[in-house]
Amino acid sequence: MVCEKAAVGRGASHLPPFGKDGEYAAINSMLDQINSCLDHLEEKNDYLHACLKELLESNRQTRLEFQQQSEQQNMEADMQGPQPPV
């Protein structure tokens, strides 16, 4: 690693002729790997986003059903009138 840093620090003219192509190939390979990782993260993000939207909609529906049941129970209790103490 020290040799690579020193060679880069001195300038590309000190690299052997195959070094430039090798460096470009290595950089391209790293960029391809990064791109692949970013694509994978984007897919995961899209999947999680879809799951969270589904969960949110499910929670909304459950909350609405609970509110409707609660309102219906309150109306039924109001129709029956006050209950005598036990």
C-alpha cells in the first residue's frame, strides 16, 4: 500500500504502462460494486416503503373499525338508559 500511495503521490508518469489501465480497471470495478450496492439498497428501500404503506393503511382501517364499534356501543348504551347500581 505504501508503494501505491508513493507512486500516486509522485504522479502517474512514474507508474508502469500497465499501471494506468490496472488502476482504471480497479476503479471501474469498485464503481460497479458501489453501483450494485446502491441498486440493492434502493430495492430494499422500495420494499420497506411499500411494507410501511401497507402497515399504515392496515392501522388506519383497524382504527376506523375500532371507532365505529366504540360509537355503536356508546349509542346502544345511551338507548338502554342508565343502569341501576349493582
